[in-house]
Amino acid sequence: MTTFTKLTATEAKIFLRSPFMPIAGVLLPSVLLLAIGAIPGMSEPSAAAGGYRFIDAWVPSLIVVSLAMLALQSIPAAVATYREQGVLRRLATTPVHPANLLVAQLVIHVVVALTGIALVLGLANAVYDVPLPKHPLLFMATLLLGVVSTFSLGLITASIAGTAKSAGGLAMITFVPIMFFGGVYLPRPLLPEVLRRIGDYVPPGSQPLQDAWVGTGVQPLQLAALAAFAVLGTALAAKLFRWE
């Protein structure tokens, strides 16, 4: 077993000791799906949703919930806590590079996020007959860009927050807009046109995810915007990062 594997296993155990975030990351989107599906009319076609059912249009937004919680709340708090407690500084004096700790945290959180997304997709199909993505490869590619771009924003917060408390406050700067533009607070079809257009190009890419889902085709510019967020966000996080 390599050093990185051991470190990842240890970090996973620590992560699971506080079960709220792992459970929320996996189950909250599915709980919201069941709650939304129980609302009368959500399972009926609607002109406001472009002829689709609201439950169909809302599933991509539920992906936002898991990604936003883990990328913009959990990761920054975890890294800031290690910085606050001096863990990163102590690691810097050992053969284990502190960057391994950050990558381990990313791996754990991404696995939890993808588990929650897979669960909500399967549940939506089984309970509400929401069809699976018609363009699965394009959907997976778009989801990958959405995951990386969203987590890059979380890493920016993690790079500069000195304490877990300050990390929570800084993370809200991106958490609230992403949840809003992603259609979590209000279905995207009900948002004003200008807000929907803005939401088309911000992480994690609710509109391109939906387009790949229903098979209407994804606009290359939307994928380019997600890629730009991913590259620039990661580069900025690396530039701003401090160990103590």
C-alpha cells in the first residue's frame, strides 16, 4: 500500500467520523427528489418547463446540491481546519508532501458526490420514470467538467481561509449563487431569461447537463466556460494557497 493510499484511507476514516456531510452528500439530493416528486403537478408535463415535467427539469439541479455542499462547504472547512490546527505545517516537515493531503480530500469528496449523483439518477428513473441520459458519454464529460469546475471554486476558498469558521463565510460567496443559478431554490424554467442565460455558463453546468440528458445537444461555448472555470479556478487556488 502506497503512502498516498494509506493517507487517503486515514482521511476517509476521519471524514466518516462526522457522518453529517457524508450522509448529506449521498442522500440529500434523493430526499429532495422524493419531496419534490410528492408535490402535485410536478410529475405532469408543463409548458413552463418546455413541455417536460418539472421533475425531469429539476433532476440536473439536484446534482448541484451534492456538488455545492461537498465542494463549497466541506472541502474548505476540512482544509481550513487542518491549517488552523497546524496539520499542514507539520506535514511540510515530513517526507509526505502536504499536497497529498489535499488530493486525498478531493478524492474522498468527489467519490461521495458521484455516489449521491448516481443514487439520485437511479431513484429518479425507478420512482418517477425519469429517463436516463440520452447522450451518456456527453453527459459524463459534462459532469466531469462540472465536478472539476465546482471543486476548483471550493479550493480557492480552502486556499485562503485561515479557520473553519472563516471558510464557511467565504464559501457562501460562491455557494449561494451556484445553488441559485443551478435551479435549486427555484426551478430554472421559472427564472427570468437573463438569469437562465447566466446560469447556462456557471458551474456545475445545469443547462448543459440537462441538454445532454434530454438529447438536445450541448453548446460548445457552455463546455468551454466550464473548462475555463476548472483551469483558471485550479490555477488561482494553487497561486493563493498557503500552508499556514
